[in-house]
Amino acid sequence: MPASREEPRRRVIVEPGGPILVEGPVELSLADGTTVHCDRFMVAICACRRSKRYPLCDTSHRRKVRQNPDS
């Protein structure tokens, strides 16, 4: 019986109100069948779905709608 090789664990960090950070490199499989490859050492995955680069975070979660003080 061959020796089993344990896969290295990836660290995933869930940022409150922000992205999900995953130690890279990663391959993301999307619901539409496409695959996104990212070779960065830390990958920010969008959790708010506002990113124009979805599934990768573009910090859209930081944008706030300005309240008009005259209304």
C-alpha cells in the first residue's frame, strides 16, 4: 500500500465586512463553469459581490454612499 501524502493546509481568513483572504496560489471554480487562477501569495476573494473583478476583491466593500445633508 503506497504511503498517503497529506495535502498542505491553506489558511483562510474571513475579514468582517471585507474579503475572504486565502493563502495562494489558488484556483477558483465558479458556478458558470469558468476557472480563475491566481498566483499571488495571498488572494482576496470578494464576499460582498460588488467587485468589478469578481470573484477577486477590488475593495468595493469600502465604498460608502454619501448622504446628501440637504435632504
